Amino acid sequence: MADSYRGDKRMTQSKKNLKKALFELLAEKEWEKISVQDITKRAKLNRTTFYQYYKDKYDLLHQHVSDMFEAMKQEIFSPHGADGDDDKPEAYWYVLRFYRHLKHNCRDFTIIINRRYELNIKDLLHDFWNDSFLTGVKKAPDGELQHWVPLDIQRQFVISAYEGTAAWWLENGMPYTPEYMAEAMISLIQKG
């Protein structure tokens, strides 16, 4: 049993080191110029270890980005009881957690948002935004939804607003606090 635990711990650490190495390299050079050898050298692991977990660098990237989005969704949509002020709409807490999560993980999210076309992760981003919107709609109290606007129009509008504003916020060094961003976005969406 101890060997299994040690193996799991080693696997987790190896994957963590490979992901960290990948994003360090992405901060330094173009995607096409990054090789598996570059990643393993930076992670201080051998290629055999890399191929034990991933097919290629694309597989590593896609798994890591998917994990990032999944962690963000879990954080955003956790129950808000511990956040405080119940006078705020449910959507406020989702948006606040979204911006807090971006701030806490700004280096990696800045890379993937700014380089989404080069990294060919546009579909992963689209799926994240779409899933998040639909989850938010399911969790929102009835009074917070606009029933007179078709859902597909609402979805496109909200996704474009949040995606564009998040990219702008990261690219400009997060000039406003997550709290201010949540207030502003909710105000624009609800009163806009």
C-alpha cells in the first residue's frame, strides 16, 4: 500500500512539474518552438516519464487547460454562503469568484487567453464559457433571468462580454479589484 501511495504522489508531482515547465516555456517562446525535450529538461524529468502520462505536448496542454477550467468552474459555482452579503444577486458571487480565480492564477490564464489561437484551444475556451453560462442559468433564481430575450442571444451576449472583459482585465494588469469588476459586470448586464 505504501508503494502505491508513493507512486501516486510521484505521479502527481511529475505531472505538476511538467505543467509548470510548459507554462514557463510558453511565457518565453512560441508554441511551435517548444519541444517535449524542452519541457522535460525544464521539469527535470526524462522523456519516458513524459510519455507515461501524455501522448505529446498538445495532450499535455489540453489536459492542463481542461483541468484549469474545471477547477475554475468548481470554485465559481460552489455555494456562496461563506462569501457574506446576501443582498447581492447570486450572479454577483459567480462573477466575483471568477475574477478572484483569474487574479490568483493570472500568469497561466493570461497566457492561454492571449495565445488561444496559437495554442489551438479556442474550442476548450468556448466549451468553458458555454458550460459556465448554462450552469449559471440553472443556478440563478427565477427573478434574475431575462425571459423576454431568447436564451441563445443572452448566451452569446454574456459570453462575449465576460470573455472580452476578462481578456482586457488581464492584458492591462488587472487595473480594478475583483470586487469592483463583479459590481461593474453585474451592473452592466442587469441595467445595461
